[in-house]
Amino acid sequence: WSYDHPGDADYTDILLIAHWHATLACSTRPRLPPVNEIPAFRRFGLHAQSTDLGMRIAAAGGSAVERAETLLED
């Protein structure tokens, strides 16, 4: 959860956020750190847990994938 690096978000950040969000649905989920303690959330501007966090995660992930696809096309 504490993966941190300089620069923009990368695929590892996306995976960490997706894993955190997916773990919320598990009936036997382990203790998850709060959003504000995970650097990946900060990179996407997601600073607090809220009712619309899932939608904000999906939007942030989609933007990152679009940026990566643009880089690969050039």
C-alpha cells in the first residue's frame, strides 16, 4: 500500500487503487489503510473516502489508461 515514486501516476498506482476498492467487497476483507495513507490515491487527487469514491476511481483510472494509450501511439 505504501508504494511511492516521483512523477505522475503509473499502472502500479492504478492496480493498488483497484485492489483496495475490490477488497471493500470481500466478506473477509483484511484491514485496509485509509485512503489518505495510500500515495496512489493522492496521485489521482482522491484524498478522502466518500460515497462517490468508486465513480471517481473509475474516472481517474480511465484517464490514466487514455494517457498511456496516447503515449504508445506516438
